[in-house]
Amino acid sequence: SHFIQGFAGLLGDHSGISALGLNCSEGPSALFNGLKVLRPYTQKPVVIMPNAGIPRNVNGRYFYMTSPDYLAKFAKRYIEAGANAVGGCCGTGPEHIRAIAVAVGMMNARAAGEVAHPFPVADIQIKNEKFELSKISNPREKSGILSQLKKGQRVVSIEVTAPRGADIEKFKSNLEKIYRSGVHWVNVPDGARAATRVSSLSIASHIHQDPKQNIRVLPHFTTRDRNLIALQSDLLGASLNGVHDVLIVTGDPPKLGNSKEATPVYDIDSIGLSYLVNCLNSGFAPNGDKIGSQTQFGIGVAANPTAINLDLEIQRWGYKVESGADFAVTQPLYERETFLRWRDRLGKNYRPHVIGIWPFVSARNAEFMAHEVPGVFVPQWALETMQRYAHDPEGAIQAGVEMASKLVESLKNEVEGFAVSAPLGKVDVALAVTQILK
């Protein structure tokens, strides 16, 4: 950190310096941290060129382990954090550069303001007739989330992960406990952290078809594992099975998960997928073909009020609204003012917000969220609070619940709902936080 500050101070304002750069290091993550330190100290353009990680010796040969899709994910983060150019150093090849170009190119296209979606947005030609999305009326009466929001009812959900195997009895037991507590929604990530689990859409379909289950499932739905054909097919199948609400996210790259050799798809990102669902709600495929019926999805999208480059996040939010977003589920927040500032910045583009809440269960859990989970900002005071209970497991859980409960109490009249995570599968911890809403 001190070296980077000195580097910027010595060279950043020198008349002969056109740009500053960071390269190589120990992979994409290390340079991302360096960029966050460097950017505030210079107005010069900044170029980031990471290597493909530290090479590993495998049977006498050295291999770089960072995949192109992982590097591309960080390329977008570099741009969001203020980098002006992204390239590659040791271990990067044509596939890495191609992946970077695609990721950054999508961002540049939207920044230009002329192309907000990977599909034609303004008009779709259908048998020489213009189809204007804004003129299609679909009340989406089957959407449970939208129904509650229209009635002015607060949306409260517990986030639980899908099971790793086909036995879902424990999962169902947790759902019954949640419903008995008075919470009527659960949201289920779609392969969180790129780990292999039961499909969130399949879980939602299964639960909604079970007459013994009254709880409703809001499945997360990512663009990571499906091409454009599969995205549309899975959504239509889910609609057929009674799933009428989805939370759209881009998804973590496979490199983070337990199947690192898996190939990512990412035909489109979350903005493009929002538009795709909006098309299905209007009775058309994104290419303009009529599908003979209309889905009734309530379209949820992710929002990050703590993003490093808040201007870019707000710009992307505007594209999500333009693409048909109905409501937002935020990244975990820890301070009331963070949301209020975000809401004020959104202005006329504001949509109902369900605030993400993650109650810490230990100091280690807090440190992990702060340093290992992209897009989550944990204030220093929260880390220090949890550190006081580093050797008191029960006290740590109680402190985490109290911290989360105070935030919920302070925001309950400002937002439309809360999505409380069950940390490390501890459903009782999440339910303890929701008690403040009764």
C-alpha cells in the first residue's frame, strides 16, 4: 500500500508520464487490491495487466491455474474500480485476452448509451409489424412478490442453499420451520459460489407442485451455466410448474467452485437476462418469435449499494430498470445510511428494494464476508465488534443477531422487504433476526 502511494505520488503528476500501470503480481485478486489503493492518488489513466496466478508444478511441468472466465470476471471489476485498460501478463494467452475483450466490450457498449442490451430493444420486426415492448400489457397476477408489493405488504424471505444431493427431507424440514415462524418466502441461490447443488428452479418447481407446502420459493437464476436456448427453455418449464418469480444474477465463475474444469457460458449477463424474461412476459422470444402465451414472472435483480464504482452500478441499475426489473434484492448491507444514499441516487429509477441481511455467527465469518465475498462491504466497526467475541461462540452469534436486528429495525419503514440469509445453514439465526418485524 505504501509503495503504491509513493509510486503514484512520484510519477502520477510528472509531465512525461502518460499512464500508470500495475502488472503481474500473484494473480487477478492481488492487482485488484492494488488498484483500489492506487486509483485515489492519481488522475492519470491506469492500466492493469495481471498474470494468470502463481504457476504450479504438475508432474514436472508448470501450469498457470487461472481460467479465462475468472480473469474476465476480474476485468469487469477493474473497470468498475476505475481502470482505463486491462490486459494480461505471465500465463495469459489468446483465450484469456478474448475473454477480457468480451467482458469489457459488453460494458463499453452500454456505457456508450446506444446499446443497452445484447438484443434489439426499441423495436423487433415481426412480419413487417413493429412490436413495442412498452405497449404489451401483462398484469402478472401469478407473481407472488408483485402481488404482495401491490398490496403494500412487506416481503420477508430467508435465504437457504439447495441440498448437494437428491435427498431434500432436511431442506423441507427447514422450510416447514420457516413457514411456522410466519415467514412465507425463501430464496434459493443458483449454485452459489459456483458449487454443484440441486437446481434452484427445480427446487422451486418441486416445492410449488407439492400440495403439502405453503411456502413460496424465489429461485436465483444465473446466466453462467446456460446458453440462450437453455435459459428460455428452463424459464418456460419453471413457469409451467408454477414458478412465477425469479431473482436474476450473472453468477460466480466456475473457477470459484468445486468443478473448476467446468466451462462457463455467459451468453448474456444479468441485464440481458432481465430483458429476455421481459420478452417472455410479453409473449415473445428475444428474437421476436411469438411463443403463443405469456409468462407472468416478477423480475427481481441484484443491486449493490456498496459498489466501489457507484456511478457505474447506478448506470447498470438504470439498464436493469429499462430491461424490465420489478424489484431488487441487495447485497448484504450493514449500515442504514448506505441504503438511503443509494435510494436518493436512484431517483425516478427506484424500484421496490428487498434488503439483503447477513447476520454474522463468528469473527471468522465476518472476516470471510469482508475479504472473500465479492461485492460485499463490511464496515470496520462491525469487524471489531465481532472480534471481541472471537473466543465466545455463543456471544458471537448473539452479537451478530443483534447487529442485524438493529439494522432491520432502522430500515423497516424505509424499504419494501428483507432477505435474511441463514449463515452456514443456521436457519434459527436468520429467524431470530426476523422477530423484530413481528
